[in-house]
Amino acid sequence: MATIKRALISVSDKSGILELAQALTKLNVEILSTGGTAKLFRDNNIPVVEVSDYTGFTEMLDGRVKTLHPKVHGGILGRRDLPEHVSAMKAANIPNIDMVVVNLYPFEATVAQPNCTLEDAIENIDIGGPAMVRSAAKNWKDVAVLTDANQYAGLISELQSTGGAVSQATQFALSIAAFNRISNYDGAISDYLSSFNIDGSRSAFPAQTNGRFIKLQDLRYGENPHQQAAFYRDLNPAPGSLVTAVQLQGKELSYNNIADGDAAWEAVKSFTTTACVIVKHANPCGVALGNSALEAYTKAFQTDPSSAFGGIIAFNTIVDKAAAEVVSKQFVEVLIAPEYTADALAIFAAKANVRVLKIDLPKGGASAWEQGRNSHDTKRVGSGLLIQTADNHEMSESDLKIVSKKQPTPQQMSDMLFAWGVAKYVKSNAIVFCGNGMTLGVGAGQMSRVDSTRIAAIKAQNAGLTLKNSVVASDAFFPFRDGIDVLAEAGASCVIHPGGSMRDEEVIAAADEHGLVMVVTGIRHFRH
């Protein structure tokens, strides 16, 4: 264990630093500090030695050069177990520094401000801080390094229990955390500066991107039992995203649970009224709106009861006793909602294996939910990465163009908008039959749009649901009229799709021939 006799403290974020300094003072630790941190200590009667007095070198260049000195870095980097280091430090009159407490200039917070300039960003790039942190982290066997206020309480407790010493295990863990912090800090700087062009404009996609993720847990296996896997989250996760979930009960989440759970949650939180989404193998197999969680679930389940078996169920509203009683009768892998009543949780407790997750919805309604989603989507390809802005386009009735002779009723228009919202979350080629705020048949992931249409109709027939007067949403245009012929034969009365095919006139003529309402969005929702 390393005994702490001298600590260098220089922090931008002063949270908890007085408590740490007071604890160190009681253990007779000498404190070195700089600028505002040293002033804070003096103002609170905590003995402190200014770094400039310690080194004999006055701060210069507006404080840019203050800790970049051999007496600082020698005291941190010198190895106590190497006689040549010990003698060299003694000859140069460089005492040991046993602890470094540094949090860096707030670069990330600065560039997050909408009015941040390049000059502001540059001035908030820390130089001396990362240098000290790297020095201390490298020499972790002799030096404890703290880079986050959340580390203070644990270290104070250990120091008090040992009389001022820190274990090797703690110092190694702190070293890893320090290198991770420096990596994240440098990554943020690289991301920001790489987005600038020579003319001062900024690109949405920087010249270099530095993904930074934190492991949440190791998983039992991956997509298949012979694969290994782990679950990571973004360094700064979006509010209301799956990684923020709290698991209230149930078995450990699997790789597929997480992937399907994300699909269900992203879909259900896109609706502004009470909704339920049931997902199986990454595709919604039932989606519905209702006046209550029970009504929404009951309608969603009717779409495809067989596929719903062992699926993921997500609500965007509180799950109460009435809904829980019905949901608990089915085999469900994962249940997701923003809240549950105590009665509902008591019912689910009887099924100990059911994974029950609670995720807080961002405040502010649908627009806030969209803003809370990741701003970019990524996909690995071989040794590369595809990055795109997220598919966050919000469709309103005023955006639609009615191209058929027949005009939609208000109810048909409402159902088409609902169907369009569902199709966005179905794998391409996607065909979704809907009516009265619920899905009636879903065709997903087929190479042919006509096959997706036929499958959706078969699904509805198997579930005992009629498609007479239903509406249909297609995630992309109909390249030929055959898709229109099939959905009309199934009983549809309306179809909504992006349009834009070379054969749009032929497709519109087919709709008029069948007496269908056809609405064009001008927006495509491919989901691969």
C-alpha cells in the first residue's frame, strides 16, 4: 500500500473537493494547488502550498504554464522502487507527489453550448491537467490519481480506514479510470476539431470519429449460443434510451432481448397517445393505440397472437393492474414501460423470469422523445463504419399529397398516419395493414414488396382479422401495379407510400381502378 504524504490538487469542477482536502489535512497530507483551487482552500482555512511557490517558477502565459515543470512531473513519475530514480530526485531536490487530483477544463461542456466559437473551444483544451493525469496513471504503483468527484468518497473512506494509505488495487483501478478519462477527453477534442473545414464551416460528419462506449455488462452469449457478447452504452447516453433502463425483476437480459427491446421501445415512444408495441425478431408484430394500456395491448396482441408468444412488449404509459392481469397470461420475454403500479408489479412478481424494465420518457412529449434519440445511426461493415443522421422525420397531414381521385375520410387519414408511423419500424420491404388505430397484418423483410403484401394479408387471415376497408402503409414506393392489385384484393381501401417510382402514373391508375385512396408522402423509411 502507498502512504499518501503529498497531494497535488487542481480542479475545474470544485464539487466535493473541500471535503477531500479536509480529510487529507487531518491525515497530515501536504497539499499543493494552483489558482482558483488554492484560493478556495485558503478561504476555507485549509493549509495549501501554491505550485508556483513549490516549483519556484511563476505561472505564465495567462496560466497556460504552471504545472509543466520537472519538480511536478518528476515528483509524480519518479519510481520509488528504482534506486537510480530515488537518487536522481534527491539530487535535484524533487520530493515525491503521492496523489494527483485533477479534473480537466470543461471542453465537452463548452462545445455543447450553441454559441461556442472555435476560439472558446481552443481555450478550453487542457494541457497541464492531462499531462499530470497521464504521469500519475502511468506510475500507478506509487501514485493515486483521481479524475472525478464521484471517486472522492470511496478514497476518503479507504484513507481513514488505513491511516492514510491506498491499496494497489485501488490505485490500479484509479489509473484505468484516468486513462479512460484522457481518452474520452482527447476523443471529444478530435471529434470537434475534425468537423471544421478550412473555411471555418462545420461538417455534420467529422474527418475522424472516435466512438466511446462504457461496458454495462457481459452477456451469457451473443445472437447465438456459440458467440460471446457484451452490452455497452454511449459515454453520454440520450435520455429515455434503452441503456438507461432499470430492471425491476427477471432473468439477466440476453443479446437478443436487448436488440428486440430497443426496437420495441423506440417504436412505442414515437407515439403521442397511449400505445403498445409487441416485437418479435426485431419487427413489430402488433402495434395499437388505446384509451388505456389494457386496450392498447389487447388490440396489439390481436394482430398476431402466435408471433407475440415469447415477444417483447413495450408501453409508453403506466402499466396498471388491469393491463398486468392480461399481459401476465401470455409468455413474454421482456416488458418495458415508463412506470408500473404496485399492483401490476405484484402480478408480474409471480412470474419471476419475466424481465421487467422501467425507462423514463424524456419530458416534453413526442418532440422531446425524438430529440432524445441518438442524432446518428451507425452500422459496421467489414472494417468500416456507416454513419447517417437518424430517421427522425415527423410526418403531418399537411405534408401529404392525395394523388387518387377518391378522397380520404378523417378516420382513414388518421389510420394512414398511424400505419405510416408503424412502417417506419418494420424491416424493409415493409407492408403494414391497419384499421381503427391497430395493426391488422404486417409483412416484413421480404425481397419482394408483393410478397410482403401477401404475407401481411395471410397474417391477418390467420389472426381472424378482416382487411375490408383497411389502410396500408408501404415504407417505399410501389415499382409496379402488382402490389396495388394484391392489397386491393385483400380488402384495403387506402394506401400511403412515398411515391417517386418511374411508374407512378401506372400505380396511381391502378388505385383509381380499384377505387382506392392513394396518398404520397415524398419520404421513404427503409430499415435494413
